[in-house]
Amino acid sequence: MEIVFSITQEADGGVGECLSYDIFTQGDTWEELRANVQEATCAFFFDAPKPSAIRLHLVRDELLAFA
């Protein structure tokens, strides 16, 4: 089983939201966010089989202004 997190990049890190389960986390750096995603997933599945893989889908919202 593979689960997917949508990662929204922010100025001070990022926020991760699992698309198929109620798992949410955040981190101040990319490394911290990755570790927090793994920790939150382990906690969510503490008494159930854990997923074999976690996919991080990075979403970057950028606005380009035309002059």
C-alpha cells in the first residue's frame, strides 16, 4: 500500500496533508517535514499494517503578474 501526501510549500517550511487518511503535519524545513510525515504516519497506523511507501507530492503556488 502506498499513501500520498500533498505538500504545500510555504515561506517558513511546509504543510503535509494525506490525501486518503486524516493525517496532517508541518515542518520548518524540507528535512523536518519529511521526518514529521513519517512520524505522523507511524502514529496513525500504530495498531495497523503500515504503508509500504509514502509519496510526497509537492504543490507550489506561484503568482506571476503581467505589467
